[in-house]
Amino acid sequence: KLMKVFVTRRIPQEGMKLLSAAAECEVSMWDSDEPVPRAELLKGVQKANGLLCLLSDKIDAEVLDAAGPNLKIISTMSVGFDHLALQEIKKRGIRVGYTPDVLTDATAELTVALLLATARRLPEGVEEVKNGGWSSWKPLWLCGYGLSGSTVGVIGLGRIGLAIAKRLMPFGVQRLLYSGRSAKSEAAEVNGEYVPVDTLLSESDFIVVSCSLTPETQGLCNKAFFSKMKNTAVFINTSRGAVVNQEDLYDALSTGQIAAAGLDVTTPEPLPTDHPLLTLKNCVVLPHIGSATYSTRSVMSALSVRNLLCGLQGTEMPNELTL
Ligand code: GLV
Ligand code: GLV
């Protein structure tokens, strides 16, 4: 008997090829580059045995109920899983596959790019070249902040946080501080010092948020958080938007409480084009492209299909989330 699979978006070819080659599957897909409308998702999952989804699909009790008791595996083409109602999923005995590791390098590279772009004001500079604002080489024009001799603070030194730290050290970073639930032995690779978050905030010139979104980290970066940062410090978030209270960030940026912010993630996504943060020159916002290299997305798609197929067969997945 064929296994029913629903795929919530067009995914890269490598994943699609693997999926079409799986003779045991009857695949239906939301065949678009745009998100599946909620009603289509609820319809698409009906009687499905497997679901392949993205981080933009909210998989909650309503979706699980619409799917019914045949659903065995949810495979998300992402490392993050805050879009999945894990309690509900666990309760129903459904397994979850995700894609850690394969996007670590791409996300760390993007984080370094965003940090440098924000600290050295690249988007502003590009804009000035185009709009005629470039009148001369000027001693104090478009000055920013450099990594050499600086202190960097990483909030959440997990796989991606560590990869970011490793890439930043060669820029001449003097001290690497990190905070999180526990000290990590891997921190030795970057001479990382485990410190209380307040110490990290008051001593860092660059603060990089790289933790996962959990009830503990939701809204972590709020008014009190920003008020402990240096006025010259640069704030970078490439994890999840909801770790940041965006109103408090806006206030911190517009009052000069902190120097600048670079965000690859926001709430909501997409961020409305009339959002106050987008009026600030010292805020660089990217459209959640941390893992967006051709090869990484290709590998992510293949891995998420392999997770899906193993979940359908009831065998060991390359990357199963422990629920
Ligand atoms: C990206 O944000 C991911 O979770 O894969
Ligand atoms: C910069 O281009 C310099 O020559 O100082």
C-alpha cells in the first residue's frame, strides 16, 4: 500500500528527485514557491502518513488533527523546530526529523557577513553611492566599528554559535565571551569564557544571538538587556526573531542606547515594509537567509527527504529530533 506524503512547498531538485524515486510514496505537494495557505495545508495533510514542511509552516494540534492517526513522521527542512507543537506531536507518537549540521557553515558565514555589514555600515554606504550622498572622502563619514581588539559575546554557543566564534577569532578578536544554559567544553577551541549574561552584555563590543527559541529565550533581548549593553555595541541576531522584543530594540537603536543592529530574523516574517525598524539607518534587516546557499539548501532538501523516508519505514533517521 502506498504511503501518502504531503510536501508544503516546492523544494530543491535534489530532494524532489529522491522523493520521486521512492516508489512506496504517493506524493502531493503545494507546487509553489509561496507558502501553502492554511486551508490547503489542512486539506493536504488529510490521511497523510508523512509531512515534509518548512519553518514557515505552523504545525499545531489543528494540523495534526486534520492529518489524523496515520501521520507517522514530520520532517522539517530546517534546523529550528519552534514552529512545531512538540508536545502535541509527542502525544500522538509522531516522529520528527530536522536538518542540523548541514547548514551550520552557511549560517555562520551569513552571520559574519551581517555583522561586518552592520558594524561597517555597508547598506548605508551603498545607498549613499547611489543617491549622490558621496561628495568626497571625509575623515568622519560612515565610520563604524571594527572587530580587531574587540570583545565578542555569543549568546548560545551551540553548533552555529561555535562556528560563528571560530570565524570571528581570526579578525583579531581579543576576548570571546559566551552565555547559555551551561559551559561547553568545545568553547576551548575559541578560548571562550563562560560568563553570566549580564557580564557578557556590559563587556561585549559585539553581541551575537545564536540560541534556539524556547520559553526561556523568548523576549530575552528586551529593554533591560539592551540597557546593559555599551552605547558603542553592535547587536546581531540570526536565530529567531521572537528572542528579541522589537519595540525595545527600536527604542535602544533610536535613542543611542546601542550603536547598531543586524537582524536576519524578525517577528513577523516577512517584516511589514512600514515597520519602524526599517526607518532606522543603524538597523540592517535581512529576509531570513542564513542557510541560503545553493548547495546548503540542496543538501537540506535531500536530508529532509531521507528523514521522511526513514520515518515512513520506521527505521533510524539520519537526524531525528529527540522528543
Ligand atoms: C533556519 O532558520 C532553520 O531553522 O533552518
Ligand atoms: C584610505 O583609503 C586611506 O588611504 O587612508
